Amino acid sequence: MNQPPREFVEPPESQPQVPAQTQRGPAPMPRVPERRPEAAQAPEPRPEPSDPPAPIVTDDGPRIGANGLKPVSPKLIPARYIAGIPGYVIGVLMIAACLVLWWWQGWWWLGLVAVIPAITVVQGLLFTPRRVRAIGYLDGEDELIVASGLMFRTVVTVPYGRIQSVKIDEGPVDRSYGLAKISFTTAADAGETLPGLPKEEAERLRELLTRRGIDTMAAL
């Protein structure tokens, strides 16, 4: 009995493989990197308001009006010593005369009189440097400030519009040290004097006072 022919089946190993690129289907979505929340930045600290400058403190305590003042030239100290030599000589002669008369005539009360010139000479020799260092000035925007005095402190504020005249004086001793003093008068008082300035600074200050005084008066 004849059997029907069998169909030839190709083994699975020989079947062609479809590459992965040719497979149909939806394309995979690209991965988007996750954004992490940035750390909150700390607010920048606000600058604290600066404290006002402290007054200049010396051996005799804080001085009135000492903030921001410009000192005069230290050459004023030897200049005042030299200018005061005649007064020192007269004081020493008075002390010697009182002591001689006390010893010769027995006038004991002359010893008390000698105390007055002695105090004058001693305080002049001891306190001249401190008195010079106590002098200061400041040429501000609208006024000129002049401070002086050691035991009795004086601070004068003069608006530029009130200054009527300005002049520069030079004595023989000041000229030898290259110094000058500037004097200005106002409508209310006799005026003020600022000693111990270098010549260049005195000229600058005189020009400044004159120019700002004219400008202030013109603006009124």
C-alpha cells in the first residue's frame, strides 16, 4: 500500500532571525534626567551700620569737637617756645628779684609775690605741647569749625556765608618754621584766628573760605 509523501520541515535553527532594528513597535521614550530642587541660597547678611567715630581720648579725657578735626603743624610747639623766651626771661628775673629782696630786706611777703611769675613760667613750659595738640580745624561743606583750649575748651562753627574778610599773618618766628596763621572776621564777632598752619595749607584755606563765602552770598 503506497504511503503519502511527507512534507519537509526545515529545522528551527535554520530559520532567519529578524534583527532587532527591524522589529516594529513604538520607539522607547528617552529618559529625561530628573531635576533636583536647588538648595535655597541663604540671604546675604546686610551690612550693619557703622558706628560714629569715637572722640579722641587723651590724658585729660575726651575732647569736645575732636571728631574729624585736622591738627595744626607740630612745628608750632618749638615756635611758641622761641616766641615765649622774652616772657620766660622776664618771669625768671621777677622771681630772682623777689627772692633777693626777701633775703636782703626781710620782706617775707615778696616770697608770695614770686609765686605768680613762677606759676606763669612753669605752666608755659609744661602745657605748651598739649595746648598745641588741642588746636584743630575742619573745613566742611557749609561751615568752618575751629577748636582750641585745653582746660577751657572752645569750639567755634562759622558758616561760610558769614565770613567777611580773610587774611594771613606771618611773624619772624613763624616764617623761620614755614608756618602762618589765618584770621577771618564775621558779621557777628571780631573774628577767629587759626595758628600753626603750613604756608601751602594757609593759602588753600584762604582761597577756600573766600570762594565759598562768595558762592554762598551769591546764592542768597
